[in-house]
Amino acid sequence: MINGGGPRKHTIAVLVENKFGVLSRVAGLFSARGYNIESLSVGETLDPSVSRMTLVVTGDEFVIEQVTKQLHKLIDVIKVSDLTDDDHVERELMLIRVNAEPQHREEILRTADIFRAKVVDVTPVSFTLEATGDEQKLEALVELLRPMGIQELVRTGKVAIARGPKTRARKAEAPKKTRVSEDPKVIGFAD
């Protein structure tokens, strides 16, 4: 095939300057080409002036490559990485409120334990579970809890990080102290 294959899910990580309007410009590049962003997570990095966006989009190789090139041209974009074919770790968070009828309580707790989900809220009629994992794990948990009666379900977007170091680790430098003789506010002082 000329375009490198049919549409598939791509996980794209974008480092951007933490400024007003950057999210809408990045999302606009995808919507302008008719692609729906299936998942979007944004958060600060170690540097509070930089945010990281993780987007999941379905598209063919050619279109994703074109969008990636366009992202690089945006002034507030620092780096774009398509993690799809790289070795990476990805996770998603889900909160799910389930009917907790007496005959199902033990089964719900057993299922939560198997999936390493935590019970984060209990009422006389429901359990709220928190689960993290990849998309398949969360889907499997939903399917097992569906017969008990799911009241509500919310999911975050996917977050992903490449495995192993992409660059050499940098040590944080101690802030340089200004010597009194170099301080422009101090005039006529000799060391």
C-alpha cells in the first residue's frame, strides 16, 4: 500500500509550552483533517512551564505523519513523539460505580481484587471502584461488572511514556550564587 497501511490507533506524545490556547491549536490540527481525538490527557511535567499531551488518534500512517509535521510547526510545540511503534508503557484510570446488592457484594470485591482495583467509596446501594491499567484490562473489568449493574463509569485519557532512557539523564544544577562583587546593586565593593 502507498500510505503505509490502513487506519490504526496511534499514541502521540507532545511536549508544549504551558500557555493559554495551546491545547485548542493542537486539537484543531486533528479536527481540521477530520480525525477524532479518541483520548487526550494533559498535565504539567517536572518543569511547570512545560506540559505534556498524550493523544490517541486513529489514522493511517501518511495522515499521522502529516499531522505530526504540522504539530512541529506550531510555535508553542517543543517536541512530538509517535510512541505507537516504540517500546512504551501506557495506563488509563477508570472510576466505576456498581450496584452493590447483597447477593453480588462478595463477587464485586473478588473481581476488584483480581483486577487490583480499589474500593474508593461505599454506600448502602453501591461500590465505587478505582482501576488503572491498559485499555484491554479496563474493558475486561467493565464486562465482568456489567451483569451486576453499572450505574456510572468515567475514564481518563491514556498516558504513555517510552521505556528506558531516550536521552542521557541530566542532573539538576544547583542555582548559581551571585557574588557580591558581581551584584549590580552593590557599587564600590571589593572582594
